[in-house]
Amino acid sequence: MSEQEEMRRRYRDFPDRDKWVNEAFFGLSQVAPLLEKIAGGGRVLEVGSGTGILLNIISRRYPQLRIEGIEPVGEGFQIVDAYHRALPPSLKLHKCGYEDFCAEDGRRYQLIFAVNVFEHLHDWRHFLRFAHARLADDGRCVLLFPNYTFPYEPHFSLPIFFGKALTHRLFRRAIERYERAHGCAGYWNSLNFVTYMQVKKACARIGLAHEFDTKILREMLGRMATDAAYRERQKRLSVIAAVVKALYLDLPFNWGVLRNFTPYLKLELRRAEPA
């Protein structure tokens, strides 16, 4: 039995099981190459652990690392409480926001990562300053999140019309219906509609260098074919995604100014070298 099948079996009676298990293994695929490079005793921090499934997996896979997670169970995420009750007591999951997290002894981390969390942060600029302060000199911060310069909201599968407020006005009923159906009241409110252009400017001011992962959009398109739960959530785009992938129409989003409009981002941040 594969590890993913084991997790599906463990959580077979939990709400939205396939969604959360698949999200955890997607996150694992994105951070595993960096985890492999960290020496024994290195520190890892997941910000926004959600259900805790990913945190549990990497804690089991990398017992030589000191791994912690933060999850405040914020607005729109009340459903994760049931998953938390099934986690092993030894797992270091702090039930607080990163703003209230006090790392012991002012410790720094070789890896800080947030998978589909950055777009839910009330003050994402403050988080970047937090990451800068908590990264080790050789540390990396990995962020995966949708880019709201692209006019599509992926959580609700809605087009964006001139920002969050007007989009909500146009699709209020659909948004409310989604939140009722998924038990996630306040989910729309949690979205900050952050853009890549904003993040680039903020990183430059704070002293964070960033790398743009040119592979991530193609991986997300491929995920439509391999992840049934993800494909169902994005079914309005599934045919378009298949055409884009087949014709390599995603590649221009890796070029020059068009990077600013890529639908999905993976950024690897590090402390900038002194000038």
C-alpha cells in the first residue's frame, strides 16, 4: 500500500478527504527536494498546516529534522479541527497564528514553507518580514499561491472583475452557496488577492531575493489529469487546461513581463546578499 493510499484509508470517514490528502502530497512534491538537502538537526517550519496531514508526513519521512507547524484554524477553515484530533500527540503543531508564534531561543529555520496559505494572510507583507527574521543565513522560504493579477479566483472558480469587491458583488450568491456547501463560512473574506508584482516590490524593500519557478504552471496543468479531486474543483477550466498544456501555451508566462500575469506562483525566497 502506498503512503498516499494509507492516508486515504486513515481519513476515509473525514470530510473532503481526497481534497486534503491530495493537497498534502502536492505540497510534499514541492518541498521534498529542499528537505533532502537539509542536514540532520536542521529546522523546518510549515506556516498554515491546515489539516496537519503534510506536517505529519514529512515528520515521519524526515525524522532527522526538527519539524514544526503553525495553524490558527482561521476564518473559513473550521473543518480542519476534525483532522487535528486524529494527529499523533508528538507532532509539533502550534495552534496559533505566525504573528503569535515565539520560536524557542530565537531559533532560525533552514526551511519555512507555506502551500496555498499566502493568499489567506491578513498582512502578507508582515509575513515576509517574519520570514526574513526567522530564516537562517542559508535558509529558504517557499511560497505557493495563486497570482491575482490573472483574472481568475481558483478557490471559488470565478472570474475576477476589477478586484475583490466588485467580484463579490457580482457573484455573492454563488460565493455564499459555496461556503454553505463546504462548511467554510468566511472563506471569501480570508482572501487577500495578492499579486506577484506586489510581492516582488515588497521583497526588494525587505531584503529578500526571490526565484521564480518556471515549472510550476506546467505541473499545475498536469495535475488536472492526475488529481481527480483537484480536477473536479477546477472543472470549469479542465478542458482549457488540457488544450493549454498540449499546445504549450503556458510557456509565455515564464517570459519577461508576462511572468507578472502567471495564474499560479512558486517562489523561493532567501536573504539577499549585502550590496
